[in-house]
Amino acid sequence: MGITHIIILLVTGIGVGFAGSMLGLGGGFIMVPVQESVYANMGIPMAMKMALGTSLLVIFSTAISGAWRHHRKGAVFWKAAVIMGCCAFVSSFAGGTIATHLPDKVLKIAFGAIILVSGIRMLTTRLPQIEEEPKKNLWLWVAWALPIGMVSGLTGLGGGIIAIPVMTLALRFKMHNAVATSLAMMILTSIGGVIGYIRGGIGVPNLPAYSLGYVNLQSWLLIAATSIGMAQVGAIIAHRLPAKQLRYIFIAIMFYMGLKMLGVFDWLGWPL
């Protein structure tokens, strides 16, 4: 790995920590495309799988940092986070395992499509005018956690990209509580996916040095080195932004990353 790649990953960590913690996403929507480009530039085979697996390990580190700060603000619904996180752990492991057997091109398309559809759903769904109490049905939490975990494992996103729309639209969490609870949930969800990518990549030839299956420890260390501290800053900023503004920032980033991974900007010839 060259000095340019190292600098790119360190800078990526700053954006991952800040935006991931502020929006409750963990930052996978930023670091998966960046890592995929870095690995492809290095000539590493199956670059997308390596990006997904490593992303989940970074999300684990960042989620702990961000969730702790949100917890100090009293915004985390821990009961929901733990129950949904445990269920999503299992399905995330399954999703990660499945992903290691899929072509990189399929994973990129799935990654982009899921983000884009989620963004459209959040943009077009009107939040209730009358504030409702969060839904505390245990079985409802379990039913939603399982697909969230599966998507997390398949896309390396940690699950926040799906968890926040679910928490705000289906479970009626306030936006700030959804961001905080999503991060806490991802502590467990991400580990399930990491195990799946490690297990699925063991014995694969020509992977870069310092790799455990499809998880690269060197990249993880570089991104985590800057993302953990910035997660604290992102969480603080999140509580200073109005919920409506936070929601629209979230949607805009979802649209950008979804279109980028689907190759729309390349097709149009836009250097974005």
C-alpha cells in the first residue's frame, strides 16, 4: 500500500467518523466506495468484498464511539438497540457469508440500489403530524431486525441505512433517537457481518498482507485511527441540528452514494 493510499484512507476516516456518527449510519456509505477504488487501483482481486468486510470492522469501532456520546445525551433506546442488534447479528453473519460467494459487480449494484430505494422511501414518506410514542412491540423489533442485519452483511453498511428509515417510519422513533439507537445497534450487527467475511475469505489466494479473510487490518487501522475521534464530533453536531435538517442531509447523501455505486455518474461522464 503506497503513501497516497494511506493518506486517502486516513482522510476517509475523518468523513466516516463525522458523517457516520452524525447520521447514525456508521460511515459504510463513504468508506466502501473509497476502499473499493483503492483496492482496485492496487490490483487486488475481489476488491468489493474486501471493502465490505473491512468497512464492517471500522463501523464496529466507530459505532462504539458514537453510541457512547449519544448515550451521554440520553438519546439511545438501549432495550431496542440490544434486542434488534442481537437478532441482526445472526442475519448479518448470514448476509456476510452469502456476499463472499457473489460476484463483485452484483454486490456493487445491490449496494447502490438499496441505498437509492431507501432514500426515495424516506423522501416520499410524510412523517406523522402528531407526535406518536415509539412502538415497543418486541416481535416487531425482531421482525425488522432480521432484514436489517441481512442487508448489513450483504452491503457492508452496518445496517443504519435501513435501520433509520425503519425506526422513524415504522417504529415511530424521533429522528435523533433513531440516529442514536441505530449506532448502538450496529455495535452488534457489524460484528456478525465481520465474522461472515472473515470465514468466507479464509484460504482465498492473492489477498493483501494483514488480511483475515476479506477483512484487511491495515485499512481498518488507518480509517479507524481518524474515524473514532471524529465520531464524537459528529454525535455532538447531530444534537445541535433540527430533526428536519438532519433528515434531509441523510437523504441527500443516500441519493449521491446510491447513484455513484450504480455507475450513473460514470455513464453521464460526470467526475463525481
